[in-house]
Amino acid sequence: MRKRQVVVRREEPPRSRTNSSTTIKSVRYGECQKNHAAGVGGYAVDGCREFMATGEETAAALTCAACGCYRNFHRREVEAEVACEL
């Protein structure tokens, strides 16, 4: 079974006549921040350090293999890099 940790997206803006630039965004999902004790009025997280996809299919790719919760409960870290060509 393969586990994925990093999601990479590439965005290219429409071409302009003066210069062309490419933005590369690297998205990483860090520790889980789901409040597991919300039902009893407390606050507790499970300690999952980073998101690891359960599988490669659409639904399984959005579920964490370590803690079992949805990807959006994990802290999202975005790194953007812009390359300009004149």
C-alpha cells in the first residue's frame, strides 16, 4: 500500500506579451487538529503528526491512515514559488 504525504499543484497564469511567469505551489498537510473531545465540552487532539492517505482512490485519498479523519482536519502548509522569465 502506498501512502502519500505531499500534494503538488501547478498553476500557469494566462500568457502575457511582456513576460511569462509560472507559480508552483507545494501543499503539505501537517498535524491533525481535530477536536476529539468536542462532544463532552473539552479539547483533545490525537497527536497525528502528518496526513498520510489511506489509498489512491478518490474517497480513500482524503482519509488519513494514521488517525482516520478527513484531510481538512490537518493543518495546511502552502509553499509558493514563482519563476519569471523576461
